[in-house]
Amino acid sequence: MTPLAGKARPHGAVACGHPLVAAAVREILEDGGNAFDAALAGMAASCVAEPVLASLGGGGFLLARSEARGTELYDFFVDTPRAGRQDARRLRGELDVHRVTADFGTTTQDFHIGVGTIATPGALPGFFAIHRALCDLPLTRLLEPAVRLAREGFALAPFQAFLFQVVGPIVQATAEVRALHCRPDGRLLDAGALFRQEALADCLEALASEGEALYRDGELGEKLCKLCREDGGLLTQADIHGYRVMRRPPLSLRFDGAEIATNPAPSVGGALIADSLRRLDGHDLGTWGSLAHMSALAEAMIATNAARAEIITGLVAEGEPLGASAQEPSEESETDGPHPQATRGTTHISVADGAGNLAAVSLSNGEGCGRLLPGSGIILNNMLGEEDLVGAELDQWSAGVRLGSMMAPSLAKRDDGGLIALGSGGSNRLRSAILQVLVNTTVFDLDLATAVTAPRLHMESGLCNLEQGYDEVVVSALKDMAPEAFQLWPAGNLFFGGVHAVASAPDGTLAAAGDPRRAGFAEVF
């Protein structure tokens, strides 16, 4: 792991969850690509190297900043099926949905998987839309690192092997995913084992050659619809043709000498971060880690949680569709319904180039539904399998709407001209992780590596989770603010997210910090 790197006027910088993803980013930047070219190459490589966290069968967000275009948010997260929940209720007995338990070591969590949990993927449409809007290099070049990585294989990293163990029931759910994640004797691959994905390499090459039509109007889309039709899913051609990548104005606010931009509605993560920042703005926080700092931080988190329902109710989505125009919804669709919020685990990539462009990409595939898009090697999402998202009966969603998310790729522009792009994995804790790194860099002016690795707090629902590293006075005060429960964690625990960040100083010097909590890797070159 490389928590920090920096030197004057380099080609670029990257922070992400895997060194092979960083290598793909570096390759594209050194070949003359801009930050957005490199971010797409990193996104494709992440779908190969971080298969539990990212997939072209899922979705995500890009926050892009350039001098020419300003700051824009590209929303390519997943949609609910257009079939409608009435069809889901009618077909409930026929849908392929079943419960599994993931073991995180310290706790367990139930998930639902199966073809009936697949939401309309956005990653592939997003990839092509962003390429058309922002990129300089040909698509074939951007996919080369991922194709090579998938075809040649690589030694499975310890963190990825750990994730295989956590979601073992999912990556062993069917013969097709077992063949990908297990040895011939059926045991899950261990750290150091060769992880090769020949079918995915072939699929990426075909996409580079044939373009988006291979999915939207061709073989890949047809295979997804056939899988759902025959094996208990809900997606149809109307979902694939009707999907739209959305370009949205970011949620923006001013905080302590910086302009903050983050993920807007319909997602809620950015709105919750913004609410806490507003509550902290103007407070005298003293020195980092002081009682004044930590008490104010805890109070802001508590107040934001108390206002969460009101914040979500007040979200109003804006933006314009990119790419193919949406198919008109059927009379039974509920496309104006509410946007349920997904809190699934994610990965994140931050990139800066030497020309002042910055990209922050957050990706998620849920945990995967235990099925592959036939013949492609693409692991499909299980976003409709989260009870908090779709209700205990797994059919409480409005039809044909974009799911919201806790993911919150963000950017800070300081008054001195410095820029910071960041984001995090970590389910519901990613918002508090991003919040604290923003406070650390803007209020306390910590260097990027220190800001990312500093111990963290997460307050929610009367519970206080705290990493070790604070003095006893602070720990005691936080205990008193947590009527339900208090837990002190070892320093650097993955529970507290994984913020990967890059920064550009006013003089052009770049820095990058990968969060060691989630095997982060950072490089400046």
C-alpha cells in the first residue's frame, strides 16, 4: 500500500483500491490521455481486479472537473425495472430471489441474491456516454489494460481474497460463478492464486469493437433479457432501451474557505454530507482531535441523522439525459415515483492529470446476484435484493426510476486554488468518512495522507463507533453522547470506509492518498 505520493508538475495522480487499477490509470495518462480517459480505464480495470465491488453489471457516478466545463456529475447508477411492482407481486412465486448470509468476521449480514434482484445496469451505458462527452483517446485504447489484465490474469490480492470469503455464499451460488471464484476442488481462491477472466476479456474486446450497440441493441442486451425471462427476473428490452445516463449539476456549498461539490439528488449521500458541513461551518473547532472538534463533529452527525427523513423528502433531482433518448414508459410504469436509496458497498477511484482535470468515480455492484451475464464474464448486480431499499417483500419500489445511493464522489476547491477530489466505499459509513476528510483538509489543513489515515468517528441512531487514537477526555465525552451503545475499534478498520483522494496544489504539485483501511493504493508520476 502507498498512502501518499507527491512531486512537482508530474503527469498525474491516482488513488484507488488496487495497484493494478492504478497501473491502468498511469498507462493511459502517460499515453496522453486526460483524467477522464484514465478514469474510464481505471473503471474497466476495477471491474476486473475488484470483482466483488465493481462490475459492468452494476452502476456508479463520476464527478468530473475541468477548466473548460466546470464541475459535472454523471449519474450511471441502476434503475428499477419498468415492469412495475404489480408484476413483481404477481410473479413473486416465480422470481429467483433467495437469502444468503455474508460473514464479515465481526458480524454477519443477510442479503438477497438471484436473477430477480437484478436492477437495470448503468455501468455500460455510463462508460460509453462519458467517453463521448469527455474523453480524447479511442475506446479500444482505454479498454486495453483491462483486457490484458483479464486475459493474462493476476495474483489475487489479500483484500480481494478476504472479500471472496465474506461473500462466499454469493460467489459460490451457481456453477458459473464457482468456476470463476473457486479452485477445481470447490475451495475459494486464496490470496496469491491466479485470477483469470477469459470471457470478460473477450467481452471487453467486443465492446471496444462494436460499441454500445452490442449491449443496447445487440447480443448482450438480448442475453440479459433472456436470462430474466427464463430464470425468474424482471428486466426487458424496455429497461435496456429506456435507460438514460444523466448529467447533473453537482450539489454545491461553501465551507470554511472552500467550494464543495458532491453527488446531488436523487442520491442522498451528498446531501447528508452537505448538511453536516453546514452545521459545522462557523464553529470554532479548536485543534484536530480536541474535545471541541470531536464534540462538534458528533453533534453535527446526530443532527443530520435526526433530519434525515426531511433531507430525503426535500431532494429534487435535476439534470439532462445523455446518449440514446429514453423509451416512453408504459401506462403501468411509475416513473415519477420516489427514488429508493441503495447503501451497498463500493469502490472508488480518484484521478488528476497535469492539465488540471480531476475525476472522482464511485462504483458498486451490490454484492452481485450470483449470476453472470451469459457468455460475457460480467457479474450482475443484486440491487433489488436489499430490504432497506425495496421493502421486506422485495417489491416496494416504484417502477422505472433511478435508485439513489449513499455514494458521494466529491470535490473541494480551496480559496488558494488548491483542489481535492475524493470518494469512499463503506456503505452507510462512507458519508462520515468523506465528511471527516473534507474537514481535515479544509479546516485543519492536514496533508492528504494524514487527513485520510486519521482515526474516524461514526455516530448514528444513538450508536457511537470510534477508532482508537483519541485521548480519554474525548472518548469519555463521546460515550456520554451515545445512549444506545459505544464501540471502540482498532485504528484503521475497514468498517469506517476507504477514502481515496487526489489533490492539486496551487503551484501544480499533485498528491494522492489511498486509504489503508481498504487496501488503498496511491501514486503520483
